[in-house]
Amino acid sequence: MTTTNSPLSIKSYLITSFLLFSTLHPSLALAQKIKVTKIKGKHAIIETSIPLEEGQTYELQPEALSQNVDYKSNSFKLRKNSLTLGTQLDLLRSETYQNNSYSLQIRYGWNFSSFELGTFLNASSSDLGAGATTTILVGGYYDYNLVANRDPTKTIYGILSLLGTGSTSYPSASTAGGSSTSLVANIGGFISYFIDDNSTALRGELYGIYQRINTTTQQNTIMGAGARGLLLFYF
């Protein structure tokens, strides 16, 4: 009498044989590589050399997972918050106005892996011989990370946006005198590189500038380009 195995029974036999083989030969099972390509909540998309079937449940050896990134491990640096210090060079020009300035900036932010946001304080001062002209700006920034920002990733790059408002105080001896208010917007790109400890990074930015300056007598709209060099501390 001839017995014919159904496709379902053959499939069950193959899956059972694979799990049994992995149990009896853990060293070979551990040699398989599993790459997680995307995570959403408790669900993940993976790439593996092991033939898997949708809807089936497979048990992984704990040792195999320990070879991959474990973000709950104390060996990895936290990047939840950031403190940023840096310098800024702006080249601005309109039909009636030109300003090349150098300033200092400090930021405090929160990292959500795919994006970051926070607040900033920017201060600049220049003296052309008639006294100091001082500008203070406060506002917020938003980064969209094209590479997820989490340890142990070394290089992060993405799109930056920044919006701030503030005021400029002119020396009484200058032709302008008094003060003015301004609105500043930046849009551009950035790249960050983490150095040895994976919690400190060097960051460079290139961006376009839109600035509107209001005085008691007139309003000027200025556009230009700028660059920043920043030092970031994540914790």
C-alpha cells in the first residue's frame, strides 16, 4: 500500500526538523544572521538567511540576540537629551543692507531617534568703533534625521529647521541708535559625527537664512546663507 504525504504534513515536518536541528546543534543555529530593518512598536521587519514562513512562530536562541544591538544594555550610551554649544557665521545682504556677523549659540534638546527638537539661545556682539551692537535671539529648532540617532551609529545626517525671535540694541553714538526686533528662520542640512565615547558629536550645518528686521521707521527683509560648527553632548 502506498502512502502519499500532503503538502501540509511535509511543511510541518520541515519546520519541526529545523527547530529540532537548532536545538541539537546550537552552534550552527547561532551562525545564522538576523538583521532588523525596521521597528514599529512590538513589530519588526527582519532579513535572515533562514527560510521563514509568514504567520509561523519561531523561537530564537538568547545567545544569538546578544550578538546584536541591545539598547537596554548599560554598555550603550543614552541619547535622550542633548546640550549643544557652537559658533555661527552669517553672510546677509539686501538692496540696502549688508551684515556679516559672528555669534555663539547654545541649545537644549530631546532626541526621538528619527527626529529631534529643542530650544536655543543665540547671542552676538560687534563693535565698529562707536560702541557694541548686541543681538539676542531665542527660539526653537527641529531636525529630521535621515539616519536614526541612537548608539552605536556614528554618523547622523538630515534636514534642519530653526525659528527664532529677538532684539538688537545699538549704541547711542551710532547712526541707528535705539533698538530693533527681528524674526529669523533657517532651513538647511546637517551632518553629525560621534567621537570615541558615542555620546559626544561634532556637527556641521549649512543653511539658508530669512530674516526680517523691524525698527521704529522701517522694515527690512534679508536673505542669505550661513554655516555653523557645533559640539553636542548627549545624555
